[in-house]
Amino acid sequence: MRSKLQEKDLLEQIHFPVIAFFNTVPSSNFMRTVEQMSVGIGTGINAVDCSFPDDVEEDEEKFDGVRFSVHDEEVILNYVTFYYYLNLACKNYVDAFPDDRNELENYLSSIRKRYLH
């Protein structure tokens, strides 16, 4: 499968950790990752990470939005920008796995209701 996101998809260069995250998620785990996102749970894979505000430990600095990091590079996206990248990654995933379309659309609907109200 081709990459879920490419550099040409970047709204800003500082958003590179988002591309790194989505392209690191194996296709076999993509649905589970999006399902977790739909309930505000992030995922870490090797050197890349996606975190939601409720994921942080008590001693960590709180943030508003969705935090993506790769090694020591990190960016916190507002929910509209997060949804832009997530939706694009999902469209590219569905191109390769069309049978997952309905389930993904349900997760995306949950994410819209949760974060874009």
C-alpha cells in the first residue's frame, strides 16, 4: 500500500510528525488506531506518537488539541487540522481497503461529533 499521507499533503512543514505517525501505523492496525482516536485515546509506535489531552500523565504539561511527535519533534494541532489529516489518511486507506469504508465512516462521524461540534 502506498503512503497514507505524503509531504505534498502538509498544510505546514511543521506538521511533519503527523505524516510520520500515519505512515508508521501498519495497515493491519489502522482501523484500531482510528477507533481509539474516536474515543480520545492516542497511540505510540516506535519513535512516533499521537496523544490526546486525556493521555497525559499528571506531571506532564496539559495541551488542547492533538499532539503528534516523532523523536524530539512535536506539533499540537487544533481539532480541525487534525481532522483534515485524519480524513485524508482514511481516504487513502479506503482506496486500498474498500471493505472497511463503512466502519471508518462511523469512526470519523464519532470524531466529528466529539471534536468538531
